[in-house]
Amino acid sequence: MTAIRLWAAGSLGLAADEAYYWIWSKNLAFGYFDHPPMVAVLIRASTAVFGDGEFGIRWLSVLLGAAASLGVWRLVWRLTDDRAAAIAGAGMVQATLFLGAGAVLVTPDTPLVLFWTLALLALVEVWRTGKGAWWLAAGLSVGLAFVSKYTAVFLGLAILLWIVLVPELRRWLRSPWPYAGGVLCLLVMAPVLWWNVAHGGASLTKQFGRAVPKAFDPRFVPEFVAGQAALLTPLVGIVVLWGLWVAARRTLGQREPGAVLVTVSVLPLLAYLLWYALFDRVQGNWTACLLPASVAAAVMGAKALPAAPAMAAVVRASLRWSVVTGVALGLFVLGHAAFRLAPLAIDPTGQLHGWRAAAAAVEAVAERTGAGTIGTASYTTTAHLRFYGSGRPPVVQLGERLRYAMEPEPDTATIAARPVLVAVESRREAEVAARLGRHYRVVEPAGAVDRLWRPRFGLTDRMDRLVLFLVREPVAPGVPDLAAPQ
């Protein structure tokens, strides 16, 4: 699977967020508008070896996908002393779409899963060896997980619950080691917190500001459940649900340290996301960090099949076929992303294709019309045009300038001196055209550029269309904010 993902890493175009994080990697900072900096560091290290192509950006992330299996193997082995179960866990990780296909893409979840797993491994060593120095490794791992993604706060909660719920672990509350680990964690987190203070709480406000949704809308719950079933694959999902049920019972009953650790590192975040889904959409990847402990729960629960014969047969069959079917599904998804194997009218893999030609076509229009700048109204279009374009003329997002706090501000006088060619996704054409009319005295249509992929199954080859406007004579100085409400 790793070899196939390495091939796919160099064969598939970048997703919008990957290209966006690549921009971050060219301007390293202690924080960014959307997330902490670890994904930018990961891409910077990756491109330092193989350059700024798709493979150069992704290869290290692909290897971390293989490391996830090694981490789960070690985690299950130390939790159960069962090497066969550990190998089963390692295979089951690769059988999920989270890793089977998803590990091709570079996201903040990539380093988060790594450091989340290392934290769990350190905590297991605290329990199995009784050596306090492992608390330092746990604190360091939690800190690095926070520098990867703010979801790591749930990992800190899990550690506290683990100590409180397991009687034999409460002695650590009287030891300096956990507190030393906490201090080390805070030291690692400090630069990210400082960056947020210096930038008005930019990413903390963005992420935690949406932590409490407003409007009740339970239709997102089945969408969330279906998404998780797809990303785990259904058979793995059945085994995981059974394993978490067994772990929860052992947590409430025997307070087994291993079962408690698995339970508290999965269920609090899962419960929060189920609650969140009552109000708003939950992105499927938000649960990626739960994968190691969830798979550990699955193989641990396999030793205690349900009492009901029908349920036991379902769990047993799911165990037997989960890896085979999951790996086959992952291979199919990767194959479809490369060759368009399925007739999907709405195809999420379409965003990976056609950007190089589209960027060249937009630059050709800019040259023909005498535009000195290519403007955009979204970070996704900005990222793709920057990565796949030549950089001449420069691409500037008109609005949300805090996203680019890590790089020098564009020269507004230079932008105002020549026309600006604005590229807009077709779905936002009317909205952005209206806003351009408020910021520029002259707004002229300048054509459109189609982003294409191979036509198959009678489906169009057009994945999307960029609508172009040529604007001049700004109403006010500075970079206009097309994202601001009017």
C-alpha cells in the first residue's frame, strides 16, 4: 500500500488545502490563520529532499501512513501482549480509507495522528513499566500534537480522565513526573500561543470560535455517521463499534488501564462531534486522530465476541474480511482518483485534476489583457494558481489577508496602477461580480477558463469553470476585501 501511495503521490494533482499548506511551507511561522504550523514544517522537510512537485510535497506524509501501522502494532502489543492481535491491528489500519487512500494527501491530521499515537505509546509505557520518565515523552508528544492541530486538547483531557478513573494510576498525582511532562507540553505549545496573541488570536479564534455551533440541524448526524462508515470502511466500522463497546464496559466495570485508555482517548471527542453534528456539518477527517485507539479497541474486543449468535457471526465475518475488502476499496479509490473508474456525477477527486492547464490559461488571458495582477476571492483558487502557475503576474487573494500574515503584503500601489484579472469559481460568479462593482469603477467580463479531466461514461470533462473579470480604477486604496459582508 505504501508503494502504491508513493506512486499516487506523484501522479495526482494537489488538493486545494495541500497547495495552501505548501504556501505556508515557503513562509514558516509559529502559526497560521487556519492551523498551527506543523503541517508547514512537514511539507518544508519533504520538499527539501525532492523539491516542489506533487511527489516532493507528499512523500514524507506517505511514509507516515506506514508508520501509523507500526504505531498501532506496538500499541496493541503493549496493551495485550498478543502479537497476533498487534499484526491484525497493523493491517486493519491500512484497510481504512483514512489511511488506505487518505495518506496520499498532506493535511494537519498527518502529523496529528503521528504524535497522538506516540502519546498513547508513552502512556502505555507509564502503566507497564512504572517509570516516571515516560511522562516526559507523553508531554512532549501532546505538545507536538497541539502544534499539529488544536484537536489535541482532547488528548490532554483523556490523560486526566485516565489517571482519575484507574485507581492504580492515581499515585502519579503525588509524583512530580506528570507535572514535569505538563510543563514540557506547555513549553512546546508556547510559541503557537504567543503567535496567536500577537495576531489577535487568529487561528484559535477561528477554530474554537466554531466549537459551539448555533442553529439546530440534526440532518448532519446521519451524514456524519455515513461518512465515518465510509472512511473506516463498513466492516472495520462494525469491529470498531464492537471493540469500543467492550472497552467502555471494562472501563465502567473493571477499570482496566488499557481499556480505560482506549475509551477516554476516543469517546469524549466522538461524543462532542456527534453533538456538533446536531447543529453543523462535521468534516470526515476530524476523527482521523481517533484511528489508532479505535483500531486497538477493535482487535482487543475481538477476544470477547457478542453472546447473541447472530451478532457474533457478524463481528466474526467482519473481522475475517475487513482487511481484504478495505484494502481493495482503498486501491479502487486511488485508481479512480488517477483514471476515473466510476461514473460519479459529483466527484470529489475531480479537484485534483486540470489545474496546471487552467493556471496557464489564466496567465495567458492576463498577458493578453495587460493585467498586472491575478486576483482571487478564495484561498483555494489562490493556492492552486500559485502552485501551478509561473508567478507572473503574481496571484493575490482579494480579502482574508490574515491568511497571508506570514508573507509580505502586496504592493497596493503596483496593484492599482494596472488592471487586475480576477478569477472566480463559477458557483460564486454573481456574488463576486456584485462585490467587484462596489470596489472598482470598471468591471468587464474577460471570458472563462475550464478545468478539465478525462471524459468517461458520458460525463463531461469539465470539472469546474473559472470566470474571469478585468477590473480597474479601485474606489479606495489598499487591497479590496471581497470576503467582507457588504
